[in-house]
Amino acid sequence: MRYFLRYRSVGEILASRELRAMGIKNPSKILAKLVSLGLIKRGIGCYTISKEVLDAFRRGEIEI
């Protein structure tokens, strides 16, 4: 989630490459799980942190 707080919207290919470089072995599976939990949204060729998560982070309701 730190990645998506830093880069609020990122392309699918770049997200997979960068997450793999960070040591995540199966970024596609992780991204799909984050989408299913509603933490990020999948657009056309990109992933974006959900507005609800971003707002909660800004209000200090969640820490990552």
C-alpha cells in the first residue's frame, strides 16, 4: 500500500515490474487481491489507490 500512497496512479506493466523489483514474487496476484478488497481500483491499463483509502490516510484514520 505504501507504493500506491506514493504513486497514486500507475500503469499495470510498470506496477508489476516495480513490485517485482521490490521483492514481491507474484505481483499480479497481490494486485488482484488489493482490487478485490477495494483498496485500489483497476482502470484501463492502470491501478489507482481508492479515494476512500486515500481520504482515510489523510485524516489519520489509518497508518501504513
